[in-house]
Amino acid sequence: MKAKQRAKQNRAKQNIIFKVALAIFLAWIFISLLQLQLEINNKRTVLAELDTQIVNQQRTNDELQSDVDNNELYLELQAHDRGFAKSGETIYKEVPGST
């Protein structure tokens, strides 16, 4: 009889130990998942900020490229006005009163 009681007590202790270990394991999993979710949210925020910076930088680059293109056109017109030409290009000047 005592052996049966001891066996029941041992099983009860084992059940309690198992349940406590399972609860600790589940709590650890929950905390780990929560930490990972927080990290993911932080990374998404950083990614959104970087995407915004990229868009802003692309706009700046486009504006600068437009300025460079316009500047090259301006320089080309100024060179033509001064009689300069690109290689292979011929510039014709109209002489007033020659008709």
C-alpha cells in the first residue's frame, strides 16, 4: 500500500515538475517571440526612414542632373556665340548686308 502511495506521489511530483518546466518553456518562447517582434518593428521603422532618405536623395540627384544638363546646354550656347564648335561641327555666321 505504501509503495502505491509513493508511486502516486512520485507521479504527482513528476507531473508538477513537468507542468512547471512546460510553463517556463512556454514563457521563454513567448518572451522570445515578443522580443523578435519588437526588433522587426524597429527594423521596419529604420527601413521606412531609409526609404524616405533614398527618395529624397534621388530627387536631389535628379535636380542636380537637371542643373548639370542645363549648364552644359548653356555652356554650349555660349561657346557657339564665341565662335567655338564641337569637333566635326560647322558653324555658319550670317553677315549682315551680304544679300
